[in-house]
Amino acid sequence: MTIAGGARPLLCSALWLPIFDEFTDPLRVARLAAEAEEAGWHGFFVWDHLSWPAPVRQVADPWITLDLRFAEAWRGFAAAAEGWVEVVSQHGPEALRQVWLEVLAGRSAPRVGHVLTF
């Protein structure tokens, strides 16, 4: 699919999945997301509603549900990026502050990716 000038759109197609009832199993959702990507879908989104109508019996946490897919994507990226991206892991608010100040000052190398946890 192309748009004016021959450019490709950033997002062509996406699936939106309600993570209710039979779609509350994170493993099932991760498999569906992987299958959607293999089938050529450009996005896979889950609902994150705060309330839902009856007869919904069970609702999954969207962050927990997508965590497996994020982990799969990270493993794929890390393998592909080996050798050209250096991943630096740091922990705590002081690490976040230090990295933020380095980025703002322009002292952060483009080939360094920071993973910050608390």
C-alpha cells in the first residue's frame, strides 16, 4: 500500500483484542500477537478499559498480558542489534537522573541503549 508520492504509511493494519474471558491467558495473547505479526498485521493492541459491561466474567491486566510479547520482541531485537548497540542496564532513581542529564547535555552515545529499572 502506498500513499501520495510513493511513501508507505507507518501503520497499515492493526488488531484490537478485548482481553476478556477466553483472552485473559497471557500465553494465548502472546501467541496471537506473534501470529498476527507473521501474517503481516502492523499492530496488535489490547483493550485497557477500566470498566466493562456484563456478561464479562474475567478481565486481564493489559501490562501483564503484553509482557510476554514485549520479552519476545526484546530478545529478537537484542539478537539483531548485537555488535551495533551496547545495552547498559542501571537501577534506581539516581541512575535515571544521571542518564537523563547526559542525554540532555548531548553526552549520550547514539549506539548506547539504556535500560533503567527501579
